[in-house]
Amino acid sequence: MRWLEHCIAGSDPILCRVFEGCIWERKAALEKDLKESLRRVLRAEIPATRYSATSAAGRFAVQPRLPSRRLHADGAGFQSLVAEARCEIARQLRAQTKISLSLVAAVLKYSEPSAFTRWSEQPPSAWRASHVRTSA
């Protein structure tokens, strides 16, 4: 975070200290629970983009290897979090919408709709029938 050490002409030193404090608080919170922070970001961004450990590091403004090291220390891997997030999104879309399985697979960038059967261990129609929310 060397950029925080540079002085900016005309800057307000009080605001600088306030913003520095906010940055350090966010960094500490991120380091405390990187896995959960990554899960939130993945759930929000997976449908829009392919996500990598490098892009995650950039998103959180940390060194590229930090997410992988932290996840490994927690007994997890980046790709397993990505797979978990994709599966969660697919299940939510299948349970709460009438979107076709092929469209869900396309949105989540799966090569084929049969991937759903691999994670749900049952045919898509059976899974949807057992997980559809009933109206009260």
C-alpha cells in the first residue's frame, strides 16, 4: 500500500487520516474472513464474468497469491469456492424461476446442462419439483 504514503498537494490531512483508518479497517475485515468475502463477490459476479484468483486479488486490492494462500490455510481452494457459488446460483435459479436448465447452464458458463445432475445427484425436473417454494 505504498500509494498511501504519497502526499497530494492541497490534500486535507484530517480527511487523509479518516480515509486511511477506513482502508485499514476494511483490509483487516477482509483478512479476517476472506473466504466469506469471496463467496459474496462470487455469487454476485459469476453470472457476469469468468472469475479467477488473480481477478479476485485485484478486486480486493491484495497481492495475487494472498487469496489462494488464505483459502489453503482455511482448508479450501479458490476453484472449489467458484464451483460452490455456481452450484448455489444454479440451484436458486432452478428453484425460484422457470428458466430452462440449458439457459441456467449458459448463464453460469457450464459446457452442458447435464452438469446440474452431477451436483444435485438427481434429474433437474425432480430437483426442481422437490425444491420449489410453495405460495402461502
